[in-house]
Amino acid sequence: MAHTAYDLFHLIEDTSLRIDAIESYGSILLLSVSDGSLRIYGPGSSAGSVSPTIDLYSEESHLTKEPYVLQRAINRFSRKPMLAMEVIKSRDLLLSLSESIAFHKLPNFETLAVITKAKGANAFSWDEKRGLLCFARQKRVCIFRHDGGRGLVEVKEFGVPDTVKSMSWCGENICLGIRREYLILNTSNGALSEIFPSGRTAPPLVLSLPSGQLLLGKDNIGVFVDQNGKLLQDGRICWSEAPVAVVIDKLYAVGLLPKHVEIRSLRDPYPLVQTVALRNARHILQNNYAVIVSLEKSISGLFSVPLGAQIIQLTASGNFEEALSLCKLLPPEDLNLRAAKELSIHVRYAHHLFENQNYEDSMEHFLASQVEISYVLSLYPSIVLPKSSVIPEPEIFKDVTGDTTNISSGSSAMSDDLESTLPPTFDSEEYADHESRKMNHNSLMALTKFLQKKRYSTIEKAAAEGTEEVVSDIFVSYGSSRLKKFSKGRANAPISSVARDTAAILDSALLQALLLTGQSSAALDLLKSLNYCDVKICEEFLKEKNQNSCLIELYRWNGMHREALNLLHKLVEMIISSNPHDELAQTFKPQMIIDYLKPLCGTDPMLVLEFSMLVLEKCPNETIDIFLSGNIPADIVNSYLKQHAPKMQTTYLELMISMNENSVSGNLQNEMVQLYLSEVLDWYTDLRSKQQWDEKTYSPTRKKLLSALESVAMYNPEILLNNVPRDALFEERAILLGRMNQHELALSIYIHKLHVPEMALAYCDRVYESSHQQSAKSASSIYLILLQIYLNPQKNIKNLENRITNITSNRSSGTQKVVATKNKYLMGKKVAEIEVAEESRFTQNGTGSEKSDVETDDATDEGAPSIMLDKVLDLLSKRWDRMNGAQALRLLPKETKLKNLLPFLEPLLRKSSESCRNLSVIKNLRESENIQVKNELYGLRKGVVKITGDSMCSLCRKKIGTSVFAVYPNGKTIVHFVCFKDSHRPI
């Protein structure tokens, strides 16, 4: 026997007659005896009451634990022995089954109705919700409805295969227990469905449970089914013998057996709770406050032991599950006491399970008990907790002391306090074994799950606490003086850090438990998200366990980036130097440092630059990509690279300019070009010393220099030109002169130094295309300059070096503004000289009195190289459409043969004549269009408007009469001329 759930008390010792049926109503007992009378018994204490009827039948009255005495007897209540009685409290009716079924009014027991069709019935069942009565008579089942008054209305009647022994409503259907099996009767269509065969030795037993399920008896086994007859997988009640009858009382099933009354728990596996010795019991009845058992001539009551006393018994015997289930039945007025007892039982149960190595269930009960995390962690001495957290022993583990008298009267009866569970004492060997069991894998896994379930609410409170501090700081910093006065004493009050201390304990313990159970990935996930791990404790633990990945994440989350990067660098260098093909090399590689640095670009750029130097040589592109994508100021990066990694400076500037040239300052662009030039000069000096220099030799760096000089926009060409040697690097010099708008000098270098006319022509094309949209006249003059160089080679060669020297010296001594003005002036002057020379030559050629400039130069400089006429003719034939033909012809020497100019003149004249024709056609089209418009105008002016005496002005709605009028272009709208002028007058 587990514990005492009921106390036996004899209510009626001797009735002198056999008891056929029993029922209770309020605090009275109704007994139908063998002579057909109905005897009414009441408590002995109420025998002398002035108005016993009112007191005994009221809803507040209930069966009491005292002897009952006969209050009243109604003779001839039934003609035949009573089979069953049932009180319908909601309707104040008594339903009796004897010769037939009758309804009696309570409390005076007046007979309201008798169902004559129920004559010979042997079982019935009442549906309280719908007011339906079903009864079985022979092989028929009938259904009647109570109309609320004295009448009953027959609803349906169905046939069944055999005599019904037991029956009960189950929702819309009826469960029937016949001689050999159980059936479900569908009341809508009368269909029968089999459940399973009934027992062989005991009659069928159908019992409806409060949950809506059914308990069906099969010999000594009680089987649970749902309302459709489907078996439930909740176990079975196994009685010691086949019960005669069964009632359900709260958490217990009470079975009436031949030799005793058996009380079993309704919790799986339905254990035996108590046995009450009562031989030859015939009837059993469930009342709200007791279970009534009828013997042949006496009545006994099983009164429920106060729940508090039962809970104490169950806890003391280690039956914690039953104790917890009983706690839920404590009355609402003992809500706080119930909660305290439940928590205390959970704690004791958790300790019991923990000592028996049932760690999973133990942690579930610790979770339900709402104990402090530190209390549970005290069971794990190897888990190191933050030393700064001093949490006292929670009061929740001590039982709440209450008044025994009050508790008993409230059906809680907590007369004794449950003792707090204290750790048992062990000797040294037992203690070592005990501690090892606490730190085994299963116990740590259970702890991990416990901490994870507690973590969400704990972290949420800690985060809310941090938010409150931030809001408080803002309130203090930015609040007005009035608000500060209003909140005096609050702003300076320290905010409690209990939540964050608890979160630190939880996360520190969880991290250790995860790693001790081999859950490294889960530990990493913990450290990567919001956490409150204690840095010092976790750092020591991770170092001890050699968990470098977790240690890096711990540093990262707590802003200890320098420590994390130092550790990363140490690991990478160690792996590379020892065994680069090891598995760890796949985990800790230079890319990890790069990935770590990327998020720090916006917050700590100097730290990024410092540690990026460690991996710059191994991963140059990826490292430079950090600088580019991280928005670190380019000037800072360039300066840092110049000091610590000058070899990578050029690469960085190249990538920076290739991404977005406009975002790079002129200083950086100029520095990149100077880096190229410096490297090219070193290369040139080396080859020159070996006498291997050739102007047509191109190294990769020189190619980059030439490309940068042409494409980069914001470098300073004057400074670079001063560094270029005079006897080499002519192509670079030409590009720089071109940037300075010294087109004649640049073209002279291409022609006379490099001897590459194709490059000169390409240079002219670039200048023409870049300036053609701004001024076609100045753009075409570049080709005339090239013509002059071809026609006056001696003059250009003679003055080339001197002019270059003068330009560089003048530009270096003057300001940038003066230089720009002088360049513009020189270029404009040169163009003007060419135009004046061409016009004067045209005039002189017309009169035949003068010679060309070429002839003059040839006459004065004897032995000079001849003009480059072939190049001139080739230029004219290729770029005839980009220069002024008349000016070009004026520059040519007189002896130039006309047939040599055909490739130039033929397309030029063709284009000119074609342009004339096109313009003539356009002119004629315009004239024709003009004539058409005039004809349309004349046609509109010829329109006729007829003015009659009824003609009205469309604006003022008055007659036109003889007034001056105006007509709108549509020819129909007529208005006074005065109205027309007024309508167009500005307001």
C-alpha cells in the first residue's frame, strides 16, 4: 500500500432490512430497502434541527464523518425491489429504476412521471447536458427527452443483438455492454460497431469518465477507449479480482470487489494505492466528499484524507509523481501554498533522481522548481563559476510553514513541513565515486539541456537591464533641468546587475558543459551570438582544453581584438612552420586573419593596418581588398604601406585607381606614377650601365608607366618631366608634354626622336577626339601642327631641346595659374600664327611676288634635311576630313605636284560638292514648305462669315449687330472685337 487516501467510517450500523439501492442528496442518504420503502438518513447532529429539510438538502451541505440516523421513511415507494437510483441535481429530480422508470421531485419526492414503456428495464443512463435518458429493456434501447416540466418525450428506439447488462452515454453515441461484447450504438442511424468481447467470468461494466473517455471492464482488467470505441494507449487498470462496480473519485479509481474495496491511481501504470477490507459489499456510490459503500444492512463511507496529509505521505515514501498530482487539487485559496509545495517537491524529486543517475528527469524537475541556476550548478563542483557572483541559498528550497488547523480545514492538511534536501555524507572513496558520477557525460548532457532551457529568459532579462542603463544614461545626459529635478535620486541610483550576474554564471557554465560533452560547434555558436561568458574563467578553461577557435570567438565578442589577432597569427605561423598539410592548417590559415579584420575596418582602422601586414605577403590581393572594401582612408593606407610594405604600395594604388579613379586624390595618383617612374629609372640605369639600353625595350613596369601616363588624370606632369632623362624615355617625355598641351614638342619627339609617325598620328587623333566637341576649329589645328613639323624638320630639331628645357624651368619657377595661362596663350598664338601665315601665303601666291616659308628655310639653311613630303601627303590622304583643306594647301610648297594631292583633293572636293547639293536640297525643301504654309494662310483668310441679326458673341452672349467682330480659326466662333481684346488682356 502506497499511502492512506481514504479513511473508513461506518455511517449506518444496522438498517434491519436489506439495502437494494443507495443515493445521496446534499448531506442526506437515500436508501431503498427490501420492503419497498425509501428511507432518508441524515447526520446525527442535525436530528434536533428546527428545519432539517432546508439544511440537509441545500447545496452547501455535504456528507459528514459522523453516525447517520433515520430522518424519514416513505413507505411503498416502489412495488418491486429497487435496481438503481440517481439524483439529477440541476433539475432537482430523483430518477429511480424498479418496476419501471420514474421521476420524483426533490426534496418532497413527489412522483412527476412514470415511463410505462420502461417496464422491465434493467439499466439506464442519463445525459445531463442534453436532458436525454436512455434505457435498455430486453433487446431494445429507448431514448426519451425531458421537456423541463413533468413530461417526457420519446425520441428513438433501437434493437440490439442481446440483453444489455450495462450502458452509458459517450458523446452523441451510447456504449452498450451486452452478454458477450461491447458495442457502440450510433443514435443518429442506429448503426452498431463492435469494440471487443466482454469478459468470461464477470458481467460487462461500462463507466463514463470525466474526460469523456470510457472504462470498459474485461474480467479483472479495465480498458480505456475513446467515444468512438477506439482503444487508447494509456495502459490498463489491473484489479486483483473482477470488480462488481467502479467509481471515479478525483485521482483515484475505486473498485468494489467481493472481499474488499480497492483504490488505484488513475496515473499510468495505475498502481494500487490502498485496500479497505469490506466483505460482501453490494453497492458503491461516489459523492463529492466521500465514496459510499453499501453492505447488506449497513452503510460505510470512505472519506478522503486531506490532500496535505496525502502529499506528506507520498513525499516521504518517495512517490513524488503522485504528490505533485495531488498538489494540483489543492483549493484556490491555498494557491501560494500549493505553488510552494510543488516547488519543494520538485526539488526533492530532482535530488532523488539525480542521486539515482536519472539526470534528464532530474533537470526537468529542477527546471519546474524554478530554483536558482547556482543551486543546480553546486551539484557540479568541477564547473568553475565567476568568483564575483555571490548568490545566497534561495529560500525556495525550504518548505513553507503553515497553520496545521487551517490547512486541514482547507483540505490541504500540511501539518508537517518537508525537510530541505541536504547533500549526503560520504567517505573518501564514496565521495570520489560520487563526484565522478556527477561529471560523467550523461549528467553533463542533462545540465546542458537544463541551461539551454533557462537561457532564453535569463538573457532576455540581462539585455533588458542593459537597455535600462542606456536609457538612464541618456536621461541623465540630455534631460532638462526640470526633468532632472523631477527624477532626483533616480538617475544616480545604481541599477541592479543581478540579471547580468546570473547570465554570466549561466553562459560560463554552459560553455564548459558543452565542451566537456564534445559539443564544440554548439559552443562556437554560443560565443558567436549574444552571451555573457565571464572572460577570465572562460579564457583559462579554453586555454586548458586547447579550444583555440572558441577562445578567438570569446575575444572577438568581448572586443579583445588584439588578443584574438595575436592568437590567430601565432597559430597560423606555428602550423605553417611545423606541418602546412595538417588538418589544423585547413582551420587556421591566413584567410582567417583577413576575415577577422574585415568588420574592424570602420571601428579600428589602425589595428587592421597593423595586423594586415602579417598576411600581406601571403595573401596580397585579399589583404588589399580589405583596404578597398573597408573604406579605410586611402591616404592612411598608402602612408602605412610606404613605411611597412613599400613593395605593396604600387599594387594597392593600382587596385584603388582601377576601382574608382575619381575617388582617389591627385596626390595618390601622382605618387603611383612616380613609383612607376622611379622603378623604370632604376631599370634604365641598370641597362645603361651594361650598355644594353634600347628605347624600344619595354619592361612590364614601363608598360604600366606608359598606360598610367595616358589614363590617369590627376598627376602632375611638370614634376615628372623634370625627373625624365633628356637622352632617353622619349615616349614618356612625349606623353608628359602632351599633358602640358605642348603638342608641337610632343609631336616633334614622336617624329624626330622616336621616328614613329604612326604614334604621332595616333596622338593627333586623341587630341582631336577629346577637343572636337568643344571647338572643331582648334581640334583640327593639331593636324596642321603635324604638317608644319613634316615641312620644317630642321627648325624643329634645332629648337627641340632648348624649348623643352625652357618649358620645364619656367613651369617649375612659376605658379600653376601662370603656367596654365601661358600654355593657353602659347597655343593660341601658335594657331594664330598658322592662320595668318596661311592667309598671307594665299595672298602672295595670288600675286606671285613672294616664296613659301619652306623655300625660305631651305634657302637660309644649306645642307638641311629635306622636307618629309611623303609623310605630308600620307597625312593629307588619311585625315583630309579632319583639317581645313584651304589652310593645309597654303602650307604646302609650290613645287608640290597636283597628282600627288589627288588622294587628298578628290574626297575633299567630293564631300564639298555633296554638302553643297544637300544644302541646296534643304533650301528648296524649306522654300516649298514656306509656300505651302502661305497657301494655307491664304485659304484661311478667304473664309466667309455670315452675320445676321441673330448672331451672338460667344463671350458676352450679346448680339453682334454692326459692331466690329473677330472670328476664331475654326471659322464658327464669333466674338466682339472688344470682348476678344478683353479676354486676352493680362490680369
